[in-house]
Amino acid sequence: MAVPLAEGFRHAGAKPAKGLCRQFPLVTAAGDKVRYEPRPLVRSRQHAANLVGANVSWKARLSRLGRLFRGQFATWTDSNLRGLAVNRDLIARDAALCLRLFIRARKGSLLRRFSLLGKSGVYRQTLMGTLGLYLAFLWRRI
């Protein structure tokens, strides 16, 4: 699936982000739907340096855990939040509430972080991904 950027989209960084994964937050925040499809529908070249794709091995999972500890996910989250901030006029009301809760969930006590994350409704595509999201909040790496 190819998703065009919303009319009037502005990017917060000096260079536009590569790949559709950076467009999903804005597309969904603007009120559109993105559906997770577990079956691969696009044939893409897979290699050891892929950041996305068929990274389902234990080695790939450990690599993602390492990136989580090094703060790379927090950096990506910051980038996505900046992209959403400069496009706030495109964000639907319910998505804006979710976004505010998510931003607040990144700070505060452990109980407050988990409470606000739960209220926000933010989750990952898979159970393991969602558990990783909660680990990121536990370790303040998001």
C-alpha cells in the first residue's frame, strides 16, 4: 500500500523522512485508517541492515532491544512528534487527545506513565511490539 502525504503536509526536519513508516503517524492523526497486514504483500530485498521488514528472528529482536537501550526509539519518537507538531492543523480531535496523553505519558512517575499510556490507546502491531512499547516506557526510552 502506498499512502500519499496529506495535502499541506510540512516536515519538521531539514530532510524529509524516508519510508512510509514516518507517514503513518500523520496519516492516522489526520483521521485516516492504516490496517496492519501480517502477510508480506511486497517483495523487498531483505538484508542484515534492514530497519524494517522481516526482522522476526531472535537476533533482530535483540538488536531492537539494544537500539531501545541506546535511545534510538526515543530519537525516532521525538522526530515523529516534531512532524506532528508542525502539522497540528491536520490532526483530528480524537487523535489530538491521544497525542496529548502520549506526550504526557513520556514524563512522570512509573504509575503515571503507564496510566496515561493506557488511556492514550497507543499500541504496537503485535503483542511483542506492545510489550516492547511498555518496556520503553518502563525504562524511559521512548
